[in-house]
Amino acid sequence: MASDNAVLWEEIDHLASQFFRDGDKKRANFVDWLRGTLARTWDAEFLLIHNPGGWGNTVFEECLEWEKSIVTGVTNTMDEMMRKWVLVQYYRSGNSFWHHMRDVKKEALFFFKGESFQAKVLAAALRFISNHLRNLKVILIGASQGAAFSNAVMRELGDLSQVYSIELGIFFPHMGRRIITERTLAVDSNGLMPDPMCNRDLWKGFKSYATAPYRWAKSRIDGKPQKFTYCINAPGHDYNWEYPEVQRRIVDFLKTNFGNNQK
């Protein structure tokens, strides 16, 4: 078994070398993520990958409550279907002010043109995982920019049948290049009110972002600092699991594709 692991780790190192230079911290992070994910997933039926919204670097415990509720709702549904799953996150950027400043250009390219180096990296990792675990199914879970990233990964993967995607509240610039197949659930409304970010409601979107710095500053003055993304208030751009339409669509998607009568 040790020799098998040695060969597998060598393959992972070779894959990493296609995207990152020797000594690059990003390379080490990618290798650690892929090794750890494979080790945890070896005996599972499903690999659930949460792609956080915003800059894509928020640990699960610090995500918005509604975004956490979606991931928890998915895992609870998998439990109800008596499926064996593993949940991981994939971070597409660093979690600091300086990392954000460094990544402004690439985030702008992704937002307006859909170009994402990290989508290529994750797609390559999923091909690698799928080649080694033929019976494993992968479900990407993403909201807002996380949904757009998930769809970018799906575009890179093409017809790889083992990978599915649940995408909620994708921003309007991504709509034209989005692909939706039978393996994709695209939810563009929470069932209660229109989502301004999906529907190109630029005025509501502008107000949400223009007033966010004031809420962010006030949270610090009040001694209760919040992440900037928590201060963006865009009614309709939230997809809480408790919203009947959101829950119904996700549960239907999971049961249709992975119910007890499905292989």
C-alpha cells in the first residue's frame, strides 16, 4: 500500500508541475488539498466540494448563514438517502487584504470574461480524482461567484459524467457563457423575490455595493467587525435552505440523480 501511495503522490506532484513552479506556495497548497481529498474520499460514494462565494476564500464556519444552510441542507439530504459522502472546500484565492489586492485583476477577468486559471486547476484535479476513483460522483456546490466558478469548472470538464453542479444566484455577466446540462442545477431565484444580481438590476446592485463600505466601517466602530461580503445587502440575492422553492429544487435534483434507485 505504501508503494501504491508513493506512485500516486508522484502523479500528483507531476500534475501540480503543470500549473505551478517548484517552491511555489500555491503548488504546495494544491498538492496538500488533492492528497488530502483523495485520502478522505477513497471509500466514499460522493465528494461534495463547496466553492465559497465572494473571493472564494471563506472557511465554512465564517460563510454567510444562508450559504452555510445550503451546504448543510445538501449533506442532510444525502444522509436521508443513506449515501456516504465527504465534504471539502476549494479556495480559489488567499484570505487577506494583500491577497485580494493581488487578485483584483484576475477576479475582474473572471467576472467580465469568464477566464479562470483556478477553474482549470480544479478541473484537472477532478479529472485526476475521477480517473482513480471510477465509482465516485462529485457534486460542486456554489452560490453567487462560487456558482460562476463551479460553472467555469463544468465548462472545462466538458462531458465528464461523474461531476455534477448545484449553482445558485450566478451574476449576470456569467449568464451568456453559462452551460446547463442534465448534471447542472441552476437556481436564479429564491422563489420569494427577483435576484437583482441575476437579472441585471444594476441600480439595486449598485446600491448594495455602494452602501457596503459604510456598513463595514460601522461594524468596526461598533466593535463588531464583519467581513466586507457580509455587508453587501442585496435583497433577493440570498438562497436560504428554508425557502421552499430553493429546498424543493435542490432536493428534487439530488433525489432524481442520486436516489436509492440510482446507481
